[in-house]
Amino acid sequence: MKQFILGAVIACGLAAPALADDALKAAIANTARTPANVARDAARHPYETLTFFGIQPNMTVVELAPGGGWYTEILGPYLRKDGKLIAAGSTPGSATENVRKAAARFQDRLNAVPASYDKVVLGAFEPNNNVYSYAPKGSADMVLTFRNIHNWIGNGDASLKMLFASVYDTLKPGGVFGVVEHRLPAGMKQDDKASSGYVHEAYVIKLAESAGFKLAARSEINANPKDKADHENGVWALPPTYTNKDKDRAKYQAIGESDRMTLKFVKP
């Protein structure tokens, strides 16, 4: 209940007391983290973001589509002792060869630092194949996804509905679904595949509420007013990708990483 009240205060635009989490600070300061990942802390605000979602070290947390493991490097050691992290992504048992190979690469990364990541569990999450068997129903305290929803939109409405339903079913009553995503200004058109990488905040909220979630709070922790979301080749023009290479690189460097929504949903 305390976490929900905190989120509601933030949602109303009032100042809320900070709850210090020394274990989370220690996980972020973990020397096992990749230096290139640490360099992005100033743009990704991991402490503020995870604190906003209300994470606690004894939770069962699912990270959807962890990619290269940027947040896994923090969540793994943070939850290692008293909680549980399920990295829901590429799995060794996939029917798709490329997925199996990606799972092997991710597992190799975890195996390289057992003192931090030996208790991370891999869960089967393949939106392209409609595979969502990453955790038992009603087992998770929190599900998190960072800059992934734009990748799933092109799979179509039926697939999105199934995906969000899987998140809802996985969470315990009162569980939190935390979302960070590249934000498309409301006045700009979002195509049916979100091909720019940017998504309307109202669209994400609608997806979650249609699955049964309630919006508990939103935050501007990861906002960037310099980003107008109008770049050639979309969000990937910005750092760290710089997909346009040297073209307008100084301009994109001055903008920095993308403007992002940060949304906290709760399962009633």
C-alpha cells in the first residue's frame, strides 16, 4: 500500500519523500557491470526509475526482453539474495534457431559473472511466436520492460493483446507493471508498426488498461525535451546507436538519448 500511495502522490505532481535503497545503490555500483553500460546511467536513471516502480529486494521480478542485459546487470545482483529475477527473452528450448543462439549468448554473459548472475532464471518469451510461458500465473510481484513495446506493435493487435494479457496473468494482485518507452509527441502520427521507434503515451496506457491494469503513476524521470522525435531513421539516429553515422552526429549528440515515458501500472 505504501508504494501505491507514493506513486499516487507523484502522479498528482506533488513532491514525494525519497525512500533510500542502499541495496539498489550497491547493485548499480557493482563493478561487474559493463563500463559502456555504466556510462549510460546519466541518461537512463536506473536508481530513480526502479525506485519509482517500487522495487524491493525480496520481490519476484520479470524483465521482458532484456536484450543485451543492461538492466539485468543491476537487477541480477539486487534480487540475488532474497528475491528472484526472471529474464524473459530468448530461451534455449525455442523452436527457432536464432532464438536458441541468442539464448546461449545471453546465458554465457550470465555465466561469466556467477557471483552476480548465477540465480537469474531464463523464461520463454517470444512475441513473434506467441510464446509467453516465462513464469507461472500469479507468481510475480513486478514485470518490467524497457524500450520494447515499439518492437511488438508490428506483430498486430491480436499478438499485443495476448502479450499484455500474459503480463497481467503473471502478476499477483497488487503487482506492478513498469514501462519505459520512447515517446512520440501526441501531435505526430504513429504508424501501425511504430517504425520510428517512438510510441504515443496514450496508446501504451490504452493497451495496458485494456488488459485490466490501472495507471497508478507516471513520471518524467526519463524525459528529454530536446528530443522532438523527428529524426531521419527514427530514434536510432540518437545515441548510442547513431544509425546515420557521421551525418548530423553533433546535432544528435547534443540532443542525447530519446525522450521516454515512464509508466507504473498496477493489477487490481
